[in-house]
Amino acid sequence: MAEELNVSELADLLGDDELLDVTSPLVAALPRSATSAELDGKDVGSKKKHKRKGKRLRHEKNHPKSSEIEENNESEDDNNETPRKRSKYVIDAAESGDSESEGDDFIVGSDEEDEDGDYVGGIPTYEPRKTHIFREGEENMTSEELARAIEERHRASKKEGGKTEALLLAGLGKGNMSSLRYTSHLLPQDTDPRVFAVNCRPRMARLLVARIVNKCYAYRIGRNYEKRKVDLGIISVFCLDHVKEYIYIEAHRKVFVENALNGLDGLFRYKITLVNPSELMQMMERRPSPEKLRVGSFVRLRQRQYRLDLAQVVEVHPISNQVTVKVVPREDFVGKPFKKIEIRLPPRFFVPTLAAYVQERGDFYRWGDLTFDKEGYLLKTVSSRMVISGTKMENPTVEEIALFFNNDRERVREAVARFASVGHQGADLRIGNTVRVVSGQLRETVGTIENIFLDTNTVSLSCPVPGRKEPIKVRVELAACVKHFALGTHVIVSSGERAGESGTVVKSSGDVLYIFSDRATASRELTVCASDCHQSNLIGSFGHTSGSWRLFDLVMLADTSSVGCIVRINRNDICVLTDRSETRYLSPMQIKAAVASPRQTTDRLNNIVTRGAEVIIQTSPNTPYHLVGQTGRVEQLFGSTLFVRVRSVKENAGLVVLDARSVLLIGGRTSTKHIQQPKQLPAVQLNPHNATKGDVSVPHPRLTSEDWATNSEWYEMDTS
């Protein structure tokens, strides 16, 4: 016989919070005695009286009185069954095979009672939810087997949920989980409606979108010839600014699109194409906005008579979306009144004394319908769509630009250089450069260029993601990428107005960098273009050479007997780090070449140290504590004073002044014996007079001041 279970045991077996909601209706559904039923009937009836005084007759008609409830309870005492409201949860428990009375705790009202609508109490019945705790085949299980089965089921569901959560959390922080769940539903799916592209006439895309929307709304509310409410099946209609002469309609079938386009002018119904879902995201991506027209910028006209003629913007009308330009006229005005011409004449400046019927109005001349300025240019106000500007415009020639600058060579040369730099925008990017995306959906994304595709003008970027070992690869347009320099990076301006300057990046905005110059007299940041800069491996130096002086040259101060090493070369002065660790700015006339002295010395273990040797800084009374254990290269030495370049030092070009007895030569024979473990080699005698010939390290080749750059792997020469 199967073992019987009660509600409390089921709650202990399942151990889930949902069972707390299950147990409450189960306890309420247990059979009640006649006395309890009578009391419940009275309480319910009294509550209904206070709540529904206006519906007392209906309440008495639908619900029996307490006396009738007592009679029904007394007549049914023999069967030990009481009518009750149906439970919200239907539970099939273990059945007992001996007697039918043992299963009274789980008796559920029959379908016949539900059809008659007989129930006790004033609480209305609800349709039960089909929630089954037990599955098929679990009726004959014991309590231990049932508990084991439910526990395994709960463990499997929890494990599966953990896997899903782990997949969602991969590479994302906890704060991004809500946004991930929301945006994941916005990505294209297989069940989404399809997007159809329809060709239309020029400058009618927005008008046609409004007409289709109004038509769908009119059919939905029944405002048509048949007076019927019809859904045309159109989900959405839109057009894109960067895609001309096309509108896009979202629907599940092509037939719906054809029906919606019936009766509309300006559309080509035979040019309905389906947009590939894989290209939908790329199509919706916003393209980089063209350059805004500014006063003084050059454009080319689209009009018939002045087609592709170079013009200069003199005024911009943002409200009417128009611009006023000046162009060299192509009119026949010599001795003739105003008349429109249909042929294209050669350009020639307007001379008011040669034309007939010319009216002077302040700073302008009126000749018929045309307006000219005092310099002879024709002023035309046209729509911004009728001009070609930016990268779409063909670069003007020197002769065309000279017409607007009165043959000023300097201004013409600057204008030609500016057009050349704009035309080669993005050409200075190379594989391996770090760039930042300045427009589009991937704006402010920083990555490294892995490949450049010139046929599509796109680049492949490798972008690191926090929390992921491998970076992700994206593909963006070449025009949307600019060079990226992290804050604090030392850069050199190689071209542009600030060519030759150098400094530290303090801010970046788009393709503009704000750098703080290395010059001692600099009082404010410099604004340069990112494409004109390149990263410098030199720390804190303006240049490498100044006349006969080079960086890291050993010099002697004219006013004192101390020596120093050049750590910075500015335009007007030279920064020198003295042997007393003092930084002084001197003019080239205040320094002179150092007196020739022995260019070698010995460290604390009598290893010979020369220029270019690698040393380890040891503990000594005069050594800064943060330099102990650092390695560096000896750039200059004078007597027992060493000028060592340490990579971790950011000031003074990385140079520090140390005593020779506070360093240890790397690779020296004596130092090598000294750093071995005592267990491997016996202790050596460190007395200088006990050192043999083999213990003396081989001196490094001498380096002159001119070839420091060829032997330096950390610094670069400014070849520009």
C-alpha cells in the first residue's frame, strides 16, 4: 500500500517558496464540520449585508440562508461530505486502496457540482489553474522516492538556469544585465516582419511616407469607399536621410506592400525589393554627417550655366537652408543690357562701367536680375543641395583658387595645402595604429587597426573588452576613425600650423587634441589635429638637436665649475641637469663643452663602468628610496658622477644623478659572483687587491655624443 502524504510533508519535500502559496488553499479546502460551516455562512452573510446593502434581494436569491445551510449539513452527515468551494489548485495525491474514507482530505468537487453552481459562501469561484505538482507515474511512489525525484528535478532546473545566467553574464558586468535583456529583444530575429525597399521619385520620400501612414490609418478606422475597417498589414514606413530616392515598408508579405501602394503617385511598384536581414543593421547605421557649410569655405555649383564652377560662401541662411556664394560671372555685359543667355561663356569679372543700365546700391551693383559686389563677383543665393562641398568636391586647382585671393601666393599656397590635407584624410592611418570611432553606433570605441579595405573604405578594428580575454573585432568606416592618444601621452606635431611643437595630451575631443607644450614659456594648451601628430618615445623633451648641441650631451656651465647633462632643448633655451641634481635653464651662450676627462669609472664592486653600460641602483645614503632596485643606462659620466637614464622616471628626460659607488654593473664578473646564492658558489673575497685579471669586466666600447641615437632603443630621432 502506498504511503499517504499530507500537505505539511509535501511542503517539506519540495522546499520551494511556491509551495507556501499552494498550502494555503489546500488547508482551506479540507472538509469542515457542520458547526464551522454554519459559522462561516453567518459571517459571510453578515459581511455581504454591510458591503452590498443596495443588492440585498439579489444576494438572498443567489445565496442560501444559514438555516438552509444547517438542513443541508444535517442531511449529509451520513455521507460525511460537505459542499465547499473549489480549490484553486488541483492536486492528485497518493491514493489509499483499503477504504475510500482515507482519501477525503483530497476530495475535489465533481464536474456536476460545478455545472449546477452550488457552493457555500459568498466568495465567487474562479477557473482553476492547471498546475500539477506530481507527474505521471509518481502516484505509487513512497515518500522517500517522491522526495528524491522532486529534488533531482529541482536540481536540474536550477543547473539549467545557472547556465543561461552564465551565458548572459559572460563579458558583462552585473549593472548591464537589465540593459542586455532589454536590448536583446531589439535585434533582428527570424520571426520579425520583413523590410521592403521601394524606389520613389527624387525629393518625395518624406511625402510618400506620410501618405502611406495616413492611408493605413484611414482604412483602419473605416474611412474608405466601402466603409469597412480593414488592416492593410503595414507595420511601419520610414525613409533614411543617407539613402536617396528610397522608402522602406515593414510588412510580413509583399502582397501587403503592393496593396498599400495602390493609387499613390511618385512610386515605382515594379521596383520592390526585399532587404537582406543581415544588411538591415548596416543600412540603419547613421553615416558620418557631411561638413557644415561655413563662411569662407569653397564649394562647387550644380547649376547648368555654372556647373562645377568654384564658388566661395559669403553667407549662410540656416532657416531657409540656403547659402549665398560668390562666383566669377559668365555673363556678356559689355555694352549690352541684361539678357539671359543659354550658352556657357568664359568667366570674366564684372565691370560696371562697361555694362548698360547698371544700378549702384551701396556695396553692390544691380544689373537686371543679377547682383555683383564691388570686386566683380556674382552673388547668388541657392539651396544647400545645389552645391557640392567637403570630400565630394573635386579639389580646386591653383588657377581657380588664385581668382579668389587676388593672386596672393602665400594665401594660395595655404589653401592648396589645406585642400590636400582634407583630401588625404584617413590616408595617414596604418595597420597597428590605435584609433577612436567618432561617429555611428560604435562612437567612442577605441581599437587597433588590423586591416584596411580600400575598395569599401572600411577598416577592421580589434577592440579589447573588460572581462574578456580575447578582443572583439568590428568593421567601421575609414572616415569615422581618427588617431587616438591616451591622456598623458607625449606627442610631436609633425605637420600643420604647429609643426615642430611637442607636448603632453591633456584632452581630446573628436579629431582635436589639446596638448600642453614642453616649452618653459608655455602658458596655455595648444589645439592641434590628431592626424598631424605622432607619438614620441622621448619623455618630456621638445627636440633632439639645437645647433651643435644634442640631447644628453655633457656640458660645463660658464658661470660655475660644475658640469651638467642636457635633458631638454627648447627654441630659446636649453635645460641642463647639473651634477648636484639641479635643473637650470640656460641660453646656448652660457654653456660650453665639458673638459675631456676619463670616460670610465668603477662601481661598488670595482667593475669598470663606461657610457652605455646597464647598471642596477643599489642602496646608499644619497640614493632615493624609490630608485632602489631599478635598472638604467649610463648616458654620461664625469669623474665618479653618473647620469643614468631610468625608464620609470618621467621628469628630466628620465635622467637621475647617482654616485658610481651606489650602482652595480649588470654582467660584470665580480657582480655576477656576488649575486649567486651562497649554497651554489663559495663566498668570494671582495678586497680589490685580491681580484685577478679574469675578474675584471670587459669595458664597453666608447660612444661619442653624435651616435647616441643609433645606440638608443628607447628614443627616436625627429627626422622631420
